[in-house]
Amino acid sequence: GLTAYYNGAVAQTVYCSATGGTSASARNVWGSDIAYLQSVVCEYDNLDPYYGRVKVFTDADVRTYIENTTGLSLSDNPDNWFTPLSAEQGGIVDGGYVGQMLIDGNSFYTKNGNKVNITGRVIRENIFGFRLNSAKFTVSHENGKFTFTTYGYGHGVGMSQHGANLYAANGGYNYMQI
């Protein structure tokens, strides 16, 4: 029987499965700056089942995902395929999510005549077809395999479902406090 309002209008009370310790802002995920959907710490998310999940892909699989989705032709050096950028360059955005990333030196690709900037979200959703749990990840390459370690599950905006449960179970918070 409760409704959340912001400035007299019903609030968009979005949530995700887990934030990996810090939520993402609506601005950095969807491009809309919503005052109450900002990046915040979720102190118990490091205990959720999606914190630090590892997924391994072969070079051949990664090449297929990238080339089939982006139309880019990758070099023969997989060590150059993923280049994280610094925070100052937009590589890491609020909450530790991957912002911009280079794929074999490219910051974008063209799809149906539209320029698509390569971001953590694009890598997770478009290139890897949601095979990664989150756009908050690290990537390494060794022995013909890419290892992605993801933190959280979903887009990362709003309340973390696992975090809310952990605030109740571990912190003793009630629903109003959460």
C-alpha cells in the first residue's frame, strides 16, 4: 500500500539483481540523469552469489562474438583485443562499471548505419549476448583464453535485490530502512 514519490511524481523504483558493491547511475547506463538513481554503495553486495563470478572464453569464441556483432576484423594478437581506458578517459564510470573500452584499438563500430560506442554495457549485452553477468568486470588473457570476472548481476541501477536481502539478514534492517 505504499508508493514512492519524488517531487510529487511517482518515482521509478528500478532494481537489479546485484550491484557488485556499488550501484550505477541511470545517467551512465541509460543516458538519463535521474536525481534519485545515482551511484551508491551497497555494503553487503560483496556477499551476494554474483560477486566475483568468473567466466572463461576461448580466443575463437571471443573472435566470433566480436566480429559477428561488430563487423570489426580483429588482429591476430588477442592481447590487443580488449584495452581498458583510465577513469579520466571514461574507462571506469561510477560504481566501478566499465565505461569506454577499446576493442583492438577501436572505440566504436557501425551497426545499421549508426555509430555504437564500445562500453561495458555494449560488450555485455550486444557483443557477448548477456553471457557476462554485469558490465562491472575485469578481463585478462592467457594461454588462448579470456577470463572475465564480473561483479553483480544485471544493469546495476537502483536497488540491489540481493543487497536488500543481505541488509535485512546481516544488518537487521527493516523494509523502511532498506
